[in-house]
Amino acid sequence: MTKDYEQLWKGVTHITDEAQAVRALADILADNEGRRFVSRLGGKDAELCIEILDDVSRDLHFPPSPP
């Protein structure tokens, strides 16, 4: 079954919960077709994608401080 990357991306852009947005983006990036789709994003969509990936990357490098 072929994924509808445009529809999946539209979901990412309308999700307000950051963790859900990351999971939805990961679903797109899970295969070559999805990565190609993301590489063709432009304008505000590209900015949003980079922002989501930057947030994930930052969390990987800087774990939360202990309480």
C-alpha cells in the first residue's frame, strides 16, 4: 500500500502536540519515498520540518536535567 505523503504531511502541520508531530514526521521519513517527499518541501513547510527535527535533535543531545 502506497502512503499518501501529502496527506500525512498535512496531518503534521495541523498537530499541536509536539510528540505526535514527531511521530507523524517519523512515519513519513521511514522510507525512501517519504524522505524524497520531505526533501522537496519548500517555504513554511520546510521551515516547520527543520524545526521539528531540530527539537528532536536537541533532545537527543541535551537530556532533561534531573528534578
